[in-house]
Amino acid sequence: MPVFRYLWLATIVSNIGTWMYNAASGWLMTSLSPDPVIVSLVQVTNSLPLFLFALPAGALADIVDRRRFILTLEILTTVFSAIFATLLWMHVVTPALLLLFLFLIGVLGALEAPAWQAIVPQLVPGDVLSSAIASNSLGVNISRAVGPALAGILILSLGTAAPFWLDAISNVGVIAVILWWRSPAKSRTGLPAERLAGAIRTGLRYARHNRNLRVTLIRSAAFFLFASAYWALLPLLSRTQLRGGPTLYGILLGTIGIGAIGGAMMLPRLQASLRTNGLVSLGAVGTAAALILFGAAHEPWMGTLACVVAGLSWILALASLNVSAQSALPDWVRGRGLAAYVTVFFGAMSAGSALWGLVAQRAGLAAAHFAAAAGILLAAAATSRLKLHTTRTADLAPSMHWPEPVVAIDLDHDSGPVLVTVEYLTDPEHREAVLRALGRIARERKRDGAYRWGLFQDASRPERLLETFLVDSWLEHLRQHQRVTNADRLVQEQIRKLLREEPLVTHFIASEPE
């Protein structure tokens, strides 16, 4: 785990630069334009690229070398940050130019995010994955505590451009560690790499049919849509409602980070008593309390208290949702599954930031915070029955137990569609148990590549059931063989115990007369 340790330290330094950049951008925009909608667009522009580009980025993370991909994007981010710092130093930055560079750097971050999260299981053993994710969250919040406060000090002492210069320099450590690290080689499957468009479709299909991931996405949207309010409105709250300067704004952002550090330290103890679903609900209630405090705050001490509560609540929900997403994914689709999570996360943040900026413009800052507090409580109550998956009880490693299909004709990889039938012979007393298990099998087939699934009964022999599923091509069906997990194998073995004989599998290829 030395690589994880060194990368964790380098990432803290890099994230301090990022948080200086974010804080300085928000404050710079209040100087360029005091309009609440324009100021909230800073948060929108930071979040929107992750919503727009996370899915193709996730597909790339699963089909290219993740180490080289991350290294390239880190170098480009450093270059763009340095260019913007130069333009700001030359006093030629406008609101539109600030939003443009925020968007460009955000695009690079969006492309990197799924690959960055996907390499965590390559750096640590599976039994400490949850701790590694919590450590990463702790590192982010240490940076959040230091970066904004440091940005306020630098702006007052060295000028507005200083945080942007330091942000560019802060990436050097990450670049050095990634250059030093050698990622483990991917196991060779003997099949050609997936194409980008097909890989995106596969990832979307997987997210749709993986119930544990789908629940995580719904719970994430319900939380982040409303929690985005204080992130988007904090620069205005600091300048207008609390009548402070850049130092106060930096302190408020840093205090959120301090609250999150406290939450990360409390997390193991709270996990033992509340479990994951309780932690996300507690995070929602705490965020509602923080939003109410923000709306009522007219003195810095009250704003600071709200930030502590907000940071603590944020880490409880964020860490729990992140672990839930990671735990639901096998390695072959990890980048795409995490991209779906990132898309929902930042899509909700982008939509929420724009929404609460409009509400603040028309009804005032206090009303926007109070409305967001009511919304997050209603959303938490509406989604509380959806249970999150955060344990590694299911073995998601490839089982490779499906035998190679027997073929007597020459098949191209593009041949298809492919119709696969599986015939089951069962006794009447086992029929209902078999049908229930086949319902689980249906989700697995669709998740791993089938675009249509059906189950039929022989009208003349009620004990004979016929499962059918369609796959786009022969190549996609071969990939389906490699995607079946050990957890899926257990379900299939349970079905076999209830049958009179082994299931009969047949493959049909679409054929037309010449």
C-alpha cells in the first residue's frame, strides 16, 4: 500500500490547490458581477462537465490504460490552470472568461473522475476498500479546511492571481507519483477491446439492471439536489448577509472542511450503530439543520456553526453513498458504474445550484436556504425505504464457469443477433422456487448484455420451462461469458439443485435466406 499512501499525500496537496482555486473563483465572480444567478453559475460550471462527460469518461476508464489516462489529464489541468493565472495577472479576465476556464478545467476533471475512483481497488486490498474510501474523503476535507482559508489570506496579501498560480503548481506531486506507479496489468481476455459507443451503452444497461447501484443513484440525487444550495450561495451569503470579505469566505469554506474531518473520524463508530442507510438519513437531517442556520445567519459565528454542521453531514452522506456505489460493481464495469454515480452526483449539484440561484434572486437568500431545507427532508423521507448496499458479501469476481459455446459453423464477431435458450425440467413442488430464482437470473442476463429476456412454459409438458434471451452479437455474448460473477454462479447452482437434469443450453444465430 505505499503507492496509496504517497498518492494520498500528494492528492491532499493537489486538492488544497483545487480548493484555493474554487474559493478564489467564487470570490472573484462576486467582484466581477454581484448578480446571484451569475455567482451561482460558478458552481454550475464546476459541476456541469461531470454531468455531461462522466459517462464517456467511465467507458474510457474501462477500456484504456487508467494510469496513462490520469497522467495525461493531470498534465493538461496544470497547463490550463497556469494559462488562466497568467490571464488574471494581466487583468483581462471577464465573467465569461472565468466561466469558460472553469468549464474547460471541469471537463478535464470530469474525464479523470471515474478513472481516479476506479484505481482505488488496485491500490488497496478488498477488505480495506471502505477504509481507503473514507481516507480519501478525509484527505479531501483536510484540503477543504486548509485551501479556502489559505486562498483568502493569499488574495489579501498577494492578489487574486496568487491562488490560481499555486493551484497549477500543486498538481506536480500527483504527476510524480503516477509516473512512479506501475498499475497491475489487466488480465487478457482474448477478445478485442470494446468500442466507446458500445461501452457506454453497456454501462448504461448495467446501471439500469443493477438494483444496488440504481438505489444508490436515486438516494444520491435526493441528497445532492438540495445540499447543493449552500455550496452555490455561500459566496453571496459571506459578502452580503454576513457582510464579510474574502478571508471570512475562506474561513467558512475551511470550516465546512473541518466539520467533514470530524465526521470522517466519527464515521467508523456511527457505522456500527446506524448502518449506511441511517447515516445517509442522518446526513440529510443534518444538512437541513445547516440550511436553516444559513438562512437565519446574520453574524459570522452563526454562519460558522452552520458550516460545521454542513461539513459533518456532508461527509456522512457522501462517504456512505460512495462506498455503496463501489461495492455494487465488478471491476470490468467499475469505471462506467462510478461514472453513472458521478453523473447523478454532479447533475444534481448543477441543477440544484442553478435552481437555488434563481430562488435566491427572486425570493432572497434566506428563503432559498429554507426551501432547500424543507426539500431535503421530504426527499429523505420519500427514499428512506430504498436500502443501500455497502458490504462485500457478494463475490463479484468473474466466475468463468460458463463453458465455451459449441459451434459447427464459422462465426464472425459481428454475427448476430444471438438467441440463447436454456431448457429447464423441474418437479411441481420446486416450480415456484425455480421461477423466483429465474427472476434473479433475468436481471443478471440483462445487466451483462441481453437486450431482451423471456420465460416460457411448454403447453404440453408443464414441467418444461424455456428461458430465452437475445444479445446484439456473437462477440457480445462471448463477453457475457466473462461477466458472470461468482455470486451469479451461486444462484445458478441453487436452480440446478431443483431440476431433474442439467439445463440444456442452445445458441441460435440470426439467419436469412440468400
